[in-house]
Amino acid sequence: MKLQNTSGRIWQLGESQANGRFSIYDSTASREVIGINSSGNVGIGTSNPNSIFDVASSSAKFTLRSTAATASVSMVFQPAGGASTSNQNAFTLRAGGLAGAGGEKFDILNGAGTTLISIASTGNLGIGRAASTSAKVDINGRLNATAITINGVNVGAGGSQWTTTGNDIYYTTGNIGIGTSVPVEKLNVNGNVSFGNGARAIGLSGGTKLGFDRGSQYFTGFDLLVGATSGLVVDAMVM
């Protein structure tokens, strides 16, 4: 079938005798615009489509556009095993400015409509939730990483040395330093220590040693409790 518009451009629709494809052919420009081969593959800009839909161009661009101001545009991927009317195992790529959703976003959703990954036009990223309007990365769930770097500084690698059990946290290997990078005891504090609401009681048991090293500083009015019942009051003591 040959079609010609008033400006003289000629289009041909039909089977190509050279290769047996059904094609839309621009006779004026001497090029096939769309072709469908015997396998059912559709080619745009190519005479040999090797997939169900093959687009070829020196500047290939595929555009999905919504004409409504706040509507989204979506592309659904339906893996094998799910009916065309079912959301089973489906994934959806969705882009658009949904009303009240905080601006333009590109989302990846599962078949249940749950947001898996969300990228806002500001560059903010959401994982397991919509991209935040204030945070560059917002994660709904647990983060597992071999290392985290902040401003070029590594803040962790391979997990924490602390162990959490219920509401308790503990560390059983090595010494802990506060204000020092070379702790020489289980707990080494370089600086002042405050206990509770101004309380100055320290409890010791089982032969544990308590050492004070403050040069010529005075330690005034605190109680040193050894065991459950005995007590020793130290006042105005120079160490």
C-alpha cells in the first residue's frame, strides 16, 4: 500500500520482498521506519531486530510521557509465571510528580506496590521508602556494610566490637579508653568522671583494685564502698 501526502512524501506499508518483513517504509528518504520479521520481532531503526522490541539509532531515546500535570508514567515488568492481569512477581518502574509526594521521583516498586528504591529529582535516595525531602539517603530497614566512610574517614569495617543482647551491650576483649588512645586498664579515663546525680559512691568487690592518679589534686568527700556492708569514708585526701 502506498500513501502520499500533499507535500509529496511517499510511505509504503506491506511486505518487503527482499526479506519477507512487514514494514512501514519511507520511500522519500529510502529507509525502513518500522519492520516486523517472521519471528514477530519489531524493529525501529533496524532491519534485523534480535529481540521482541529493538530500537536502534545514533541517538537512541525512548520516551514515555504523561499528559496530566501530576500523573505518573510507568513501565511494568512481568516475569514468567504471572498472568497479565496479576501483579505476581511484577516490578514497576514509575516516574512522575505524584500529588503530595514531595516532587518528581523515579521509583522501583514490587508487585504489591511497595517502594523498593526511590530517587527524587533533588538526588535524594530512599531505600524501602519514598525518597526523603531532607536526607540524601533514607533507609527503612537494617543497613549491612563492610565499611562506611564519612568525609573520607572510615567509621567502621567488618562490624562492631560491641555485642548487644537485649538491652545490654558488652565488650570482653581488650581495654576501653576514654580521652586516650592507649588504655592500660579495662577502663582508662583521661579526664573527670561524674556518677549519677552528683553521687560520689564507687563500689568494689572481689579484690578489684581502684587507683587514683591526679598528681597533687585533692579528692574531697566521697565514699568508697568495699563489698555489700563495709564502708570507708575518705575526705580531703591528697593523692
